[in-house]
Amino acid sequence: MTDVIVRDTKKSGWINWSPYLVGAGIGVLSWVAFAAFGDPLGVTTAYSRVASLFAIPVMGTDAVAANSYWKSMPLKWDYGVWFLVGIPLGAFLSAILSGTWRLELVPEVWKERFGPSVLKRFIAAFLGGIVIMYGARLAGGCTSGHGISGGLQLAVSSWLFLVVMFATGLLVSRIMFRKS
């Protein structure tokens, strides 16, 4: 016999976000970013710039300033960094307004497969973040840079990135969350 989990889909918030309207909004935001700043949407460059702040206490100011990677993208508080700061703030505000915000340290799907350990979940999330960030820098952009901005520009490399990203995501999730 299988257990059926019924989730309450009622929302108690003021806004019910339509994925179609949100998608159109992201498209408009992309146009605004191109028009106002001459740059596409993306966050990995901003992450790299902000990372230099965290590297200074470890490596020292002179070493960070001399590093060829950070020389090519020095820290500046441009729209990309503010966009990066705005993403978690906007997500939090969106969750509050839609009534879907909750603190969940270990999601149920993770708990069912790997157990309730918060530390194990955080370590896996941290390592996954390192892998995805490294891959994003190798690819010359992240999912928002390639998937949204590159896709809107019909860049072949971005469409290839999207196909590989979705295929890899399906494969990894199938392996990680397979039935025992």
C-alpha cells in the first residue's frame, strides 16, 4: 500500500503569482536591463565581484588586487550587484505576499531519501552550490544569464546550455531520488 500525501494548496496571501505574468515580467525586466544598463540579466559576475570581499580577509588586499580573475572583474556596485542583492529580498517579499513563506531546513523530499539531518542537507547544498557556481563561471554565465538573457537573444550557446542543464537536472534528480 502506498502513502498518499495531500498538501493544502490554499494560499493565505494577497497575491497569487501567475507563472505566465511572472515570465512576461522577467522578459520586460530583461528589456529594461538592456535599455538602461546595456547589460543582460545575470548574477555570476556579481557573485564573483562580491566574492573578492570575502577573499580579502583570507588572502589579503594586495593578493586580491593582484589576482588576474578579480582584476578582470573588480568589485563595483553596479546594477548587477544590486540585482544580486535584490533577488533574495524580492523572493522573500514575494513569498510573504503570496502567503507561502515558511522556514524549512530539510524539505520533505530530501528527508524521505536522505534522512532528517540538517547538517547533511546544508553540506550537500553548499557543495552543490560550489559545483553549480564553478560550472556557471566555466560556461560564461548562469541560468539567468544564459537561460533568460541568452535565450532572449537566441544565442545558440544559451539554448545548448538550457538543453544540457535540463537533461542533467533530470538525470541527477532521477539518480538522487530514485525509489529504493
